[in-house]
Amino acid sequence: MTVSRVDVVAAARRIDGRIRRTPVLRVTPTLTFKLELLQHVGSFKPRGAFNRLLSAKEQGALTGQGIVAASGGNAGLAAAYAARELGVPARIFVPETAPAPKVARLRTLDADVVQVGSEYAEAYEAAMSACEESGALLVHAFDQPEVVAGQGTLGLELLDQVDGFDTVLVAVGGGGLIAGIATALEDRARVIGVEPELAPTLHRALEAGEPVDVRVGGLAADSHGARRLGSLAFEAARRYDFGSVLVAEEMIVAARNELWHEYHLAVEHGAAVAYAALSTGAYQPVPGERVIVIICGANTDPTTLA
């Protein structure tokens, strides 16, 4: 099972008019932010959710039973938003540890919210059972071809918006975003995954030669809560040879605060992960290297910004 650039281009046509073309911010001559935190419901996830639902609708697989999704928060928000826009019901399973602002926002999107377990994997198991019982469409948080292709539309936008770049730094949880961007860019730029030390799904998969279960925790666990890298992301990592940079908890906190104080960007911890690699030196560009950092999510409590 693979995703091609043709799939990403098709996704871009399919979801056109449903998602925002988010802006870029040129910080320095060699540093650009992609402000995907300005996407609908505050993250990149609607790209994949809309492509999944609209693809299913084309095939007659989107029925009155609606959709089911499991999420630490952002994927559920995206699935609920897309379902509401398309007029079908959504049932979203989230861990009991999901941040209260994300759970409250899910309910404003008319979703039936079910909290179960302490991490994403438990919510996913419950969602799978609900799908089998109801016949609803499963919208995976990161490991479905339509979802990966939808996330890849962000990469196509970068090619239109930025006149030449060498490297893209992307936060990794389950890997749908980095897989999609790498597929969209192919050999046009290098893509590097950045992960919290306490949720190293890509790093461990590359070490083991296959996706493996890891313990996940830390401040970014609500966004980076997948217990293992998706199979599509691992296939993309082998095909496009992207690696992993790890960042510590204190690096993530510092990067999040810097994004607020220096750029007035209020981001969740998971969205500060990619910038943490750059701001703390975990990733050091060579002189003249043109870097894009994906700022991917805004669903946070702003009162926690120092």
C-alpha cells in the first residue's frame, strides 16, 4: 500500500475550496514558516479528513451512518468538521487524557464524543469496534492512503508559495503529515522528521527496520500520541530517505515560548516540536541552507504560555 504524487495532486483537486491555503511567513532569507496553524479547526488535519470523506462519497461509501474517528484531539476535530460540512454524523473517540479545550471544541462541531482509555491506541480500538457494529466510515488519524494524500497537499502549496527551498522540518506523530509532504515534494527538497524524545515513533521504526510500539508521553502527547509509526509513513521514509531528529521536553517548551514572544504565534506543544529542532540546535543547517518549518497546530490553552 503506497501513496504517489499523483494521489496528492488528485487530493488537491478534490478538496479545493474546502480547506484554507495557509500563508507562509519569511522570517529570514533562509528561514520560512508555513502557518498551518491557521487551517480550519487549528491544524493541518482537515486536508486528510476531507480527502478521506470526499473519496468515500465518490465511491458511495459515505452513508447515513456517518463516520467514526479516534484521536488525541486534532484528527478528531478535523474529522468532525469535515463530517459537519458534508452533512453526516460523526462519532469521535478520544483518550480520557485529551485536553479539555479540544474535547469542548469537538462538541461544538456536533460530534458525539466518547472518552475512553488513557492513550490514542485505546481510543482507536474502541473506534474500530464501533465501526464494525455500525457500518460507519473509519477516518484514521494518519495511516490511510486518502489521509496521507490529503496531508500532502500542504507540500504542493509550499512549491507554489516559496521560491526555492532545501529542507522542510516536520513534526512527527503517526507520520501522516511527513509522508504526505515527502510524497508531494519527491526529490525537490529534503524532508526531516522531528519528534519528542518521549514519543519517538519514527526514530524507533528506523532503528528496528519496521514500525514498532513505543511508550509515549510528555507535553506533546496529545498531538504525538500514536504508539507506533504508520505503515504508510514507514514506506515513505524508506522511499524518500527522511530521518528523525529528537528534541527534549525543555526544548519544546522553550520553542513554544519563543514562537509566542518573538512571532505572536500561540501554538500547542506538538506544533512547537519542529521549530524546537532549529531553535535549540538539534538540527543545524549548513550556511545558506533554506529551511521551511511547518507550524502545524494551534489548539492550546493560551494561558499556559510563559
